[in-house]
Amino acid sequence: MFTPSQRMTDSSTQLIHHPYTPPEGFDAPQPGVFKASTVFFPNVAAMRTREWKDKSGYTYGLHGTPTTFVLEERIAALEGGRQCLLVSSGLAALAVVALALLQTGDEVLIPDNAYGPNLSLAQGQLARYGITHQIYDPMNLDDLATRISARTRLVWLEAAGSVTLEFPDLIAQTRLCRARGVTSALDNTWGAGLAFNPFDLDGAGLGADVSAHALTKYPSGGGDVLMGAITTRDAALHMRMKLAHMRLGLGVGVNDVEAILRALPSLPLRYAAADRGARALARWCATQPAFAQVLHPALPASPGHAHWQQVCAAADAAGQGAAAGLWSVVMHQRHTQAQVDAFCDALRLFKIGYSWGGPISLVMPYDLNDMRGSWPAHLARGTVVRFSVGLEDARDLQADLAQALAAAGLR
């Protein structure tokens, strides 16, 4: 307790240097929130010997606090990895992986159905540094094999593919990369650490070398936080990215970390609920004549369904397999863009917006001609519309889809 003999003459000094510290032993459901830029050292010797790289001590807020360390460890456990780094967004996670592992003269391979900003990063910033890229067909293993060269240092994998949700042969892709001595990095935002283990796809330890995850999506769950994570199992690979992370001065807001820590316990429940809703709605869409094709990895007719079964069903004790709450449709080519736009505008529960994984269902139309080098042979021709299921009742969402089809004259 504070005693009169310790009283300081100036009130501001007294308020800043008040000697009271709360007792140890406080415990509660949520981890404590520690905010800091400056971190105190008890003496000079401690300042000189503390190590931030292995989380054995604290040196500066940018290098971590107890709060960020807790989230990193929980994400690493979720993903099946051993180390994790937090960054400000999913795209920042992709960028750190590239900047840590690539240098002038190197090449990166990117799947044709990758998250668009990852390709933009390669075309823009990486190209300025003398790093080249090639785009490969994710559904054609021979195409990937042909494109790997002596200059290839990184291969990006994506399951399921962005927008069109093809599921590649992840096991064969990672096996090929390992045989060629090339680092593989998986954008695992769709899987969220729940649909499959990115580091053990076959039950025998075969998997990607790096998992990048947009915590913005399902781990946050509220549509109100931007954050990303980079998870690895290899200590040397992790250190390369950790040093790049430090040199770039990257950090995350601790209030955002708190929000994700608060949401994590319900992640499996929310993911499963979105999965159930998306499957039910995707099956209903398959009965609607306005849609030429329905894309959802769990549907037998969807591209890569067998690969999804091989990885996701095997990872599920019940053998049912898990999937994110996303599905896409290809509108019949006979429908005009104006009709497709009218359909999206007529939706009442589905809001028009990017991202997914939050409580509100979303819709977004896409023109694949602006996104792909050529139209994939496994896709019907027409405008692609992607849906994300929130936490609304699937029956209400189905009714919303039906009334929007009618309003746009598509029924």
C-alpha cells in the first residue's frame, strides 16, 4: 500500500510513479490486454540480455506483449504449426512471406484462381525488385511441374480457389514442391485451421511449409477486425520471416488482438454453422434454372470435389468433411449483366460486400474475364456470383434468394 513517507510533492509525479501494484494470481476467461510501445527493464543487464525472438522476454511493444504472444500461440495450435506471426491483414501475411523468401532473380508461382491482391503484389511490388512470377493451372499438376524451374523459390497454393472455389490436389502439389526443393505456402483462409491441417494433409506429415491466414475472416467473426497470421513448423523458416517482419516494422493493435482472442472459442461452432448453411443453399441453387453451375467443394459436381474428399473428409472423424460457408454460382449466359446486377441489388439479407466469415451474409458478382488469363474449361460461361453465409437461418436466406431471382426476372 502507499504510505505517507513515500508521498511525492507533485501530483503528476505521484500519479505516474505511484508504487502500488495489484496482487498476482488474477485469472479470468479472457487473457489480459497489455498495451505498450515502451517496455521497462529492471536494470541494464536485463536490457542487454533479454531476447524477443524466442518469446522469452519483452523488449519493445512492436516485438510482442503477453496478449499478442497468447494469440500467436493459439493460432499456431489451431493451424497445427509451431510458430506464428501476427500482421495487420491477410494480404500483409502474403506480402511478408514473399519479401522474406524472395530476392532479385527469383521466381514465384501463383495459381490462376488465387486471391487477386496476391497476384497484384507480384505484378507490382515484386516485379520492381526483379522478382518474376508465373501463373499456373491449379487443377493441372503437370502444368505446375512444367513451370517449376531453377529460379523458382516459392509456390503459392490455394484451397479452395478464390471466387470459383476449385479444390486442387493439395497432396500432390505439396509432394511435388517438396521433391523439387521449393518452398510451398498455402493461403489457408478458407480452411481456417479447421477443414484440414495444412502441415499434415495425408496423416503422414506431408503438407505446406507455410500457412498464411486472414484472421479478418472466421477467427475474427465480426467483420470488424483486420489481421493476418503466418504459421510454420520449421524454426529456420520462421526466423527468416520473423526478421523480415521486424525489419518492416509490422505490428498489430492489441484491442484487435483482444477481439480475436474473444472470438476464437466460438470459431468451430461458427464455422460449422456456416458450412451447414452454405451446403443447404448450394444444393438449392443447383435446382434453379437461372444458374448454369454451382461451385462448392462438397458438391460432387464441383471441380476438385474428389480432392476435397481426400483432404477434408479424411481430416474429419465423422468422414463428412468440413468446408467454409462460401459457394458461387455461374449465371446462365442468356442472362444480361443488368439482370445479374438487379438480382444482387434485390437481395435483402445478403449484403453486397467483400470479405466473408462475419455474421451477415454477403454477395458479390465477378467478371472472370478481368481475373483470369483465359476462361477455365471446367467452368460454364456466364457471370460468377459468390455468396458467403453468415449466421442467419438458412431458410430465411433461401427465401431471400428466391425473391431476388423473381424480382430480377430470372425465375
